[in-house]
Amino acid sequence: MHAAGLRLLPFRGLRYAPERVSSLAAVTSPPYDVVVRPDQLHQLETADPYNIVRLILPQTDDPEERHRKAAQTLRDWEARGILTRDEQPALYVYEQRNGETLQRGLIGALRLSPPEDGVVLPHEDVMPQVVEDRLALMRETAANLDPLLLSYRGNGTASGATAVIERAAQRPPLLTTTTSDGVAHRLWAVTDPSEIAEADADLAQRRALIGDGHHRWATYLRLRDEHPGRPTWQHGLVLLVDTLRYPLQVSPIHRFLPGLSPRAALDGLGDAFRVRPLDGPLSAALAALEETPGNAYILSGGPGHFHLLDRPEPKLLKEAVRGDRPAAWRELDATVLHSVLLDTVWGIQDRPSDIGYLHSAEAAVTKAAQTGGSALLMRATPESTVLELAEQGVTMPRKSTSFGPKPATGLVLRTLDD
């Protein structure tokens, strides 16, 4: 046994019976926090009566009944054979391929070690109300409905967990499907005790960075504390990816401010930032943003309406940004955005009613045009900066980064009452 490091246990996965659904692609979904538009939610709900979104984002007239409805739906689907449980506990090798992008990793039940052990490193703050929502859902369903995305650094060779993954990928998969975004997904089960032990010996020497799933990770830790002595609740469903072999892609997460018009935003800036109008399409605006040194953002009220904000006023920067954090944290675009622009200049609180978070720049700009609000477009934070801060125990403002490719939700579930 290994006392420290990552401990990934096999489990009996709960998976869709292919013959009971229209297609595996039709019952999957992006992670719950990526499904933000009502039309996208409706599209998923109507793609197949058994789409996983009915579990991860249940809809009811009474908000208090949402999570109980999800639990009832989960039990009903398993009782009717829509979802079936694999006979043997397994680690699952998961592959995503989109053009030249290939990612492989291991899905399993990760031991939830205390945060002070530093085995799993968060890098972003969380919103308590979102944690409470996921907590209520997992309590009622007694299930991990979707894996977190965690990255770790292997030894750069095809040994240990990597060797287990690559051998599995040469065998016939349990399932294969291509989702509407063009991503091909494959899943294999690893049940051989010697292969599981081989992966365990390797992972026990590693620690991981949370790529996607900070709110669910916080939920896992709460559930662990609520169920002492119950082994299944002491573990959480994750996808572990060796970032040395399969580097994750880091993308920005953009802000949408429904209560602030572009004109009010510009009028309120004063001398806080330099402001320059940009001509051309969204692609040209984003290219200009990438080329701008220092802290910079794109303010937009819709397609064709872009302003570049950069060169924050030094005195304001010094007064608004905490001085007791590392320089790498103080210089983050997300830090300056929230501390200077949102908090100090515009006086906007970080509440769901006042700030929306969107992974797509085009969606943020379109939403601004439709509502009269403002979109703030961001740049990605390098993974090296994220890891540097996480290793120091310093968390970034929430929704600072988006790591991917994110695992599709619905390919394998884990119940906690097994």
C-alpha cells in the first residue's frame, strides 16, 4: 500500500445500455456549468428522453424538488435497464479525439485526501451557492454523475499508468461514439488486478492539479466529512490525464455583465484604463487582445462593437490589488479584472445575477447584443502560472481558466450506495 499520492480505485461503472437509447451521443452532455443557455438545455433534453442533462440539471416548477426529481429519475432508469452496472470493478481508459487533438486518461474513484496533504491542488476559488447546489444533488442521487478533470505529471515515458492506458487502447473498446461537436469518444475497462496495481504504484507517487471541477471537488470533500467510515463516500469520480504526455488545452472564460451597458461601462472608466476602439470582426479583436502586453480586455456590446482596455492606471492598480499575494497572482488578468474593473471602478458584485461566465467569446458577444449588457473578453492563463500558484497554495479568482478537452458527461457514472 502507498500512504501518499494519488490513489485511484476501480469501481462498477453505471453506463447506458446502447440498445435502450437512440444513440450514445444523444444521451451525453457537456459538463453542467458549460450548459448555460436555455436553448442548449432544451436541445439536450429533446435529443433523447434519457439525456444525462435530466440528471445533472433537472428542471422542475418547484426548485426545491429538482434534486429529488434527479434521484428518482436515476433510480427509475436503472430499474428499467436504461442504465446498467458493469459486473466487475474497473478503471476506465477514456479517449477523446478531435482532428489532431488526442487525449487519453484514467477514470476511477480517487481517494479524497485532506487538503493539507497537497495531493490534489485546486487553483480557483468557488462560489458557496454553487457548491450547495451540487451538494444537494449528490446527496439526493448518492452518485457522482460526471468525472472531474485532473492533470498530473508522469515521468514522460510509456510506463506505469501510461502503459496501462496505451495497452488498453489497443483492445476493442467498451463503447465508441462521436458527439455533435465532432469529438470521437472511446472507453475501455481495465479489470486485470496486475494492471490496476501497476497504475496504482505509479499514481501513488504523483499529485494532481484540478483542471475542471472545483465546485464538485469542494462538494466531494463535504460529502466525505458527512459520511465518515463509509468507503464509497471517501472517494470521488475523476479523470486523470498525464499532462506531459497529453498536454491540456487552456482557454479563457469570458464575463457577461447583464446590468452594465457598454456606454455606461465606458463612461465609468474615466482614466482607469486606456481605451481604444477596434474595427473588424470578433476574430480581429481577439487577435489584438492576444498581442497586447500587460493586463488587457475586450469590452463589447455586440458584433462589430469592440473596445480594447489596457494600461491600468498604476496608482489605482496598487490601491485595488492585494499586496500580500505573489507577483504572479497580482499580475493575473483575472485578478486585475475583479479587483480593479469590477470591484473598484464599476462596483459590480460577483453574484450570478450580476456576472455571467461563458466559455465562448462569440456567445458572450451575442448575449451582450441581445440584452444590452456588456461582454468582457479574456485571454487564457498559461498552465505554468496556474501550477506555480497552486503549488504555493494560492487560489486564483474563480473561473480564471478553462482546461480541456473536458470529459463528456454520461459515458460512465459512479453510485455511492454500492
